[in-house]
Amino acid sequence: MRIILLTLCVWLCQASTEELKNCQRPSLHNGFLVPRQDAYNHGTKVSYGCNSGLKPVVETWWGELLCGNGEWSHTPHCVSMSDCIAPVVPHATPKPSQVSYPVNSTVTFVCDKGYEFEKKELRQVVCENGEWGPLPTCNRNKNACDAPSHVPNALITQPYRDTFEEGETIEYRCKEGYKFEGKGTSTCEKSKWDHTPKCESDVPSGPGPSHALCGDYPTIEHGDVTEDRDRRVLKVQCAALYKLEGPKEVRCVNRKWSDLPVCKAPCRLDQSKFQYRQREYMQHGEQDWFFCLSSPSYVQVKCDNGRALYRGCGDRDW
Ligand SMILES: *[C@@H]1O[C@H](CO)[C@@H](O)[C@H](O)[C@H]1NC(C)=O
């Protein structure tokens, strides 16, 4: 038994380190790397400095890079002392979007959809001698809507978001074999969706003969239940980004529905912890790691039914 385990470990442990790639020496003009090598192993930290009169494009006067599976935590650059580094404002995008900005240049912020400026006059900021003027704040508009709730047998023809702005209209599509009863769109009005479309089956509805003994279809939060073609089993599907846990199919056995699955919620990631903007959502049970904004190290993130847990960058949620 021990030999088997050892063999398994040798094989697995090799596999896991082989998968992690080295990094090539990054190119850097007007600066220097310590230590200077042609290639660096995964997990290696490299410091870099800039020639006099210049500074690295990070918050500090020297920079540290981290090699993570073939990629550097950021691209080192040396810029003039009077240049500014990219400003970070939660729920906003700077235009134009650059790594650094020359002195006296102006950046205009745009709040994400459903967010608005606390003070509109701060929307434009100027780079003055290496520092940005006061940065704006984007707050969620009180009339913004949450993601629309799940509609059985339908999907929405645009990517998932958890905030929509007032006046935004979303379009639904029915699954094959289903059609709208009424209109297929919904508009966000005063933080509420004005309409919940309904997709009705083209074929006769109600439980099929084999299900009649169990009564109405079971309800599954954030999921929908459809009868398969020969009307023997119910199939369960979760809303976009929700993760199904449990059996995918439900049957009527002895006048009772068999065990039901659950749809577990996705997590929204807190972008302010990361060095670069990452994907916004992670599915339940998923794990990933990212580079920290505050220090040259990693943060491990996992999603537990709507709650994002962080380990690294100063957090220890588990
Ligand atoms: C930036 O603006 C200041 C004040 O208006 C001016 O004195 C300076 O020459 C400008 N610098 C550059 C590089 O344009």
C-alpha cells in the first residue's frame, strides 16, 4: 500500500511541478534586475530598479516582480519621476487606459453601469508631478437593479452582471421548443425589473403519465426543471454561473420525487485586491490564484456558495 502511495505521489508531484513554467528574463529599458538571469523558476522574486531620474511603475521606488507559471506579475517599466502610474478606482475605468501617464496628462473616469459619481467634478484628474489629484468615488445608484431572477427555460442574451443601470433593457431567449407568452424583454426601472417573461412549451404541459403520481414539479431555487422527451425523468438546469450539486435527473419513485440537487451561487471577486483586473465571477467550488496589488505575492481565492474566500494579500479566510 505504502509503495503504491509513494508511486502515486512521485507521479503526481512531478506532474504538478512540470506544469508550472519558468519565466524568461523580462526586458527593461533604463533599469536593472537583481538577480540578473536568463530564466527564473516559478515562484521566484526579482527586484528591479531604475536609472537615476526614473522610477518603476509601482507604488514604491523599487519594484518586485514575481514569476507565476511563465508569467510575470507585471511588466517592469521605468518612467520619469514626474509621470503617474495608472490610478485605481473601484467600479470605474480610466480613459485612456495606460500603464503610466506623462506629467500634465488628464484621465477621465467612467463609472461602471449602475454606478455614479459621488462628486461629478472629480471625474477628470490631472497628473501633477508624479501624483494624481483627488480621485473620484463611484457609488451604486439607488435605482440600479440586481441581476434579473432566473426564468425557467430561458436565458439572457448578454453576459452575467450583478448590477444593471436604470433604463437598461435585457432580452431573453426561450429554449428550443418553447416560446414567449407575452414580450421577451425586461427593463430596469427604479431598482426593479418591469416584467418577467415566461417561456411556454409548444407541447402539452403538466406532468407526463409517469410523473402524475408525484404531483407538481419540484421547485429548485436558481434552477429549472424540464421533462425529457419521453417524459420519464425531470432534468435540472441551474441559472447562468450557478453550479449544480447533486443529481442532474429527478424521478418519481413511489409517489415521491427522488433527491433534488441544489444550485450554488457564484462569487463576485473583489478586484481591489488584485494587481490586474481579473474575471469578475467565479463558480462555486472553483479555486484560482492571482497576484496581489499590495505586495509581490499571491492570493488564493475559492468560491463557497456566493462567498469568495481569500488567502494571501493579508487575508486568511480559511
Ligand atoms: C506641466 O504644467 C505646468 C503648469 O502648468 C508647467 O509649468 C509645465 O511646464 C508642464 N510640464 C510639461 C512637461 O508640459
